Amino acid sequence: MSDWLLSLEGTEAGHDLALALALMAAVLHALFGALQKGRHDPWLARAAIDASYGIIALPFALFVVPWPEPHMWPIFAGAFVIHAGYKLLQAMTYSRGAYTVVYPVVRGTGPLFTVIGAGLVFGEHFAPGQWLGVLMLSGGIFGLALWNLAHVATQRATMIPALWLAFATGGFVAAYTTYDAYGIRATADPFTFLAWFFLIDSFLMPVLTFRRWRGLARAEVLPLLKRGVMGAIVAYFSFGAIMLATRLDKVGEAAVLRETSTVFAALIGWLVLGEKVGRMQFLLMAVIAAGAVMVEFTG
């Protein structure tokens, strides 16, 4: 599997596979966010997800994939720190703001910074039409957030700090997307990076939320653990897909396409969480999708 993937790097087939992986990551990332934002405490939901994907990753890291090269350990340490900041900010954001308001802000901030970071780190350059597509996508995402802010009645008292936290979280999205792309390109086998990343990344949230678990009603434990296992499976295919996409093709393009997750998040918020989606929101979602198409086809 690894040899086949590596053979596609820099090829047209690799570009097409990266496109499919980025779009799959978009759908699954929206589902992942909804799992963390659902009826459970976002801190506990994230802890259950992280613990689950750490347990699943352990045998693969130890016995299936090749052992990491020595130079990978500092890279894993950096990834742990960046993802820790992201997860803490994300949990704080979801605790204070309605999902359909704060999620678009997080995802709209990410691609702008990621495209700039990919240019600085990997020497990637966007054509003028692609920049227009990025602006359309981010503008549509921010417009969706503003529309929802004006019409969502829940958690109004904490919405302003939630928005600031959402902007900061978006900055960490850009940081981890760029850094993870660097990390997965630094090892010979991309699945080595994935297995060890998920294992190392799994420790923080369960430790931080230990006291919250002790105060949780017994009837809530099993549903939360089930959500954790489901979220772990989604995380593997979502985060794993976008990391592989950045190994196969341009980091900036994969990051932009992944942020069409906002469209899917709005649909999840409407169909699953009971949050209203009107004509203006559908129009803005069309702008987001059009921006993603421009990025893909004007490069």
C-alpha cells in the first residue's frame, strides 16, 4: 500500500487521488465536528475520541508499520504541541458558541493562512484564478458565519468570545495542516507517521479531563464511549485522508478543498442538530463550493 501511494507522488493520478481524499476529509471533518459538538460536553467528547483512536493506533504503531526514523521524534513532539493548542481552543470555542456560527469561522480562517504557509514552507504558488477561488471560499464561509450569528438565538451571551476563539482555532488549523504535511513528507512510510501521530496525539485530552470523567453520571459514560469510538473511526479517515493528500499533491489545494466541510457542517447542523438553514445560507454554500471549484480548475 505504501509503495503504491509513493509511486503516485507528483503524478496526475496522485493529483486525482489527493482531490478525492481532500473531499472525503471535508465530509468526514464536518461529521467529526458535529460529534464533538453534540449533546455531550465537548471536552469529554474529544477525550473519548482521542482515547479511542490512541488504543486503536497502538498495535499498528508497535507491530505493523515500520519504526519511525530518529529524526521523526522531534517532529512528533512539535505536532503534539500544535495539535494540543488546536484541541484546547476548539473545545473552548464549542463550549461557548453555536456550531453553525463558530465552525465556519474556524474553517474560513484556515485556508487563507495555510495557502500562505504552504508558499513559505513548500514553495507552492497559486494562480490568480486560484486566489480568487480562495477569496470566494473564505468569503462565503465568513458570510455564512455572520448570517448564522444574526439569526441563531442560542448561546448569545458567550458568542463574541466564542468568535475570537474560533479565529484563533483557525490559525492553529493552518499551523497543523502545514506542519503535518511537513511531517508526513519527512518519513519514508506515510503510514508510520499516521500511526504514531494518532498514538502520541491521544494522551492529552484524557489526562486533562480526568476529573470531569469522575463527576460524570454513570448513565452517560457508555453513550459517550460509543461516540468516542465512532469519532475515532471518523478521525482516521478524515485526518488521515487530508494528511495523505498533502503528501501526494499541493498542500494549499488540499487544504482549500477540505474547507468545503463548512457546507457539509451546515447540512449536519440542519438535518441532525435541528439548526435552521435558509435560502441565504444555501446561496453562501454555493459560493463556497464555487470557490473550491475555481481553486481546482484554474491552477
